[in-house]
Amino acid sequence: MTDEQLRVAVVGAGIMGTDHIERLATRTKGAMVAAIVEPDGSRAAAASALAPDAAVHARIEEALDAGGVDAVLIATPGPFHKAVLLPALEAGLAVLCEKPLAPTVEEALEVLEAEQRLPAPRIQVGFMRRFDAEYAALESLVRSGDAGELLLLHCAHRNPSVADTYTESMTITDSVVHELDVVPWLAGAGIGAIEVRAGRRNRASRFADPQLVLLELENGVLADVEISVNAGFGYQVTTEAVFERGVAEIGRAAGPIRAQDGRVGVAEHRSYTTRFAAAYDTEVQRWVDAARRGGIDGPSAWDGYRVAVASAAGVEAQRTGRRVEVAPQQAPAFYRP
Ligand code: ISE
């Protein structure tokens, strides 16, 4: 690593990869985009316009062989994560891996085993909601005990629409995966069981949508998650937390209240890239700062593994209509603070 800058290879130049390239090139301090790894020529060209000095490669191995890289930001689809994570770990590089860590429990375990051959954790997983200011304030409220113990969480996760390649199980593995991370983080307890229900179907959908996911936490907190991926009107992620002595709500649309043409209203987001823009900025900055010190500052590969276990249970619950228990997980010493 140079004295000043963490030289980052961004792998995958789709929506999130391009968003991160722009972020690293314009807003993140102490880092630069040294390489872009993207096999699709037109995506690579569009991304390289945002970071003209970055080398462009089709494969991670080429970028690693070329040298000049201190860290890897992985933004490919989940099924390709392991193929990038293993060589990046082998090279001892810092990693920020977009969610999910891996698409299966087996692959997540393989990644954990590879990381544990290093002296300390090097993988941070991109569960950006933990860096959102309102989520962080809610987590502090839970920890403070000011409103009493947390009892319930009502979560809504609404996407305006999804691509044709999005399948029903992705409601769990690609979308609710965020709640599988952030709900235990807020509640301070692991997930003990999951149930998934579907009722009347939105006629805009190819599969059951919306769905309700019920998470039972090991400390008795219950969380219900509405996942809608054909909500049409916009992108919305809200949480209402019920405590012994009060209720707190986060995620409501904010900004100028505009009155015009007989209506009064606030603009809503249409994409996670704007809804969580500030959270991504904080996440990436904290990862860069920690990577320069040789560590991580956010969800670890162990968190990613726990989510993979819960996700597998969620997909089974969705497929069978049954309540599926999740075995308690004990973090290896390597991942304990
Ligand atoms: C997408 O991949 C994300 O990570 C978004 O945060 C989530 O809201 C969306 O449903 C996913 O498809």
C-alpha cells in the first residue's frame, strides 16, 4: 500500500460496482480505484470512464498478477463471490464483499476456513444498513434501555420492481438477507426460527408477492418483515420498534414537503442506491480506514456465514410453508472481539 492511498480493485461493474467506483473515485478519502475487473466490455468501458486511471481486467487473477492492488471490493452477483474471495485472501488483501457473502452455507464455510488461515479477519461484508444513521440511532436506543426492553420489530422492505432474472427464493437470499443481518444486530440476539407466509398476490408479480417473514429471535423478540418486490410506487425500507415504554420508527421519507396541484407530499426513493447512499459512503469510508490499519470495521465473514445459515432456513420455510428452526451458532475465537 502507498502511504496515502489504498489501491482498490473493484470486481464487477454492475449497478453496485459502478456506484462504488464512483464513490471511491470522488468521495472516499485515502483510497483510489486501481483496477476494474469486469468481463463485459461495455460495462467495463462505462465504469472506466468514472475512474480513467484504473487498469481494466476481465478476471481477478489478471488483476492480482499485475500487482499494485491492496484491497478488493467485490460487487459481482453472489454466486461468483467465492471465486474472487479465495484468491484475494490467498494474496492477503483487504476485502469488502457485497452481500451475500456466499449463496450457500457450504461456500460460506469454505470462505470462513480460508480466512481463518490469516492472522486476523480481512473480510468485511456489505450489509450497509448498519451504517445508516437512523438504524444506528435505533440500535443505540435498544442498547441504552431508555425505552425499556425491545419487544417487537415491524419491518417493511419494498422494491418498486425487480429484473426478470429475479426468482421467488431471491426474496429471501437477495432482499430479506438484509433483515437477516440487521434484525439480530438491532435486537442483540441470533435468529432461532423462521416462517414465511404469502397471501393475496400482487397481479404485477410472477410469483408470490408480497410475503411476510416472521423471525423469532433467541431472546424472544419477534420481527415481522413485509417483503414486496413489485410495490410500484418506489423503494421503501422502514422499521417500527416496539419497546416496553415506547415505540420508535425509522425510514420514513424525508425532505421538502411540496404542495402543488392539489397535493401535499414528500418525494420517495426509487432505488437502494439513493435510499442508502449515505450509508454506503460511511460503510466504504470506514472499511478503507480500517483496511489501511490492517483490519475491518463492520460486519465480518462470520456475520455473513450466520446470514447464509438463516437464509437457507428462510428458503426452506418459504418452500415448505413450515416454521424452520435455526441452530444456535457460536462464533470461533478468531471472530470474537
Ligand atoms: C438488492 O440486491 C439490494 O441489496 C437491496 O438493498 C434490496 O432492497 C433489493 O431487494 C435487492 O435486490
